[in-house]
Amino acid sequence: MSTTVFQLFLPHSTCIVSQLTI
């Protein structure tokens, strides 16, 4: 369960970071 949440959150976090950087 935790792994699934992490995998789902990982891509989302990357997108947020990308938008924040830009």
C-alpha cells in the first residue's frame, strides 16, 4: 500500500517541482 502511494506521489511531486522551478 505504502509503495503504491509513493509511486503515485513520486510523478506528481516531480511535476510540482518542475512547475515551481519554471
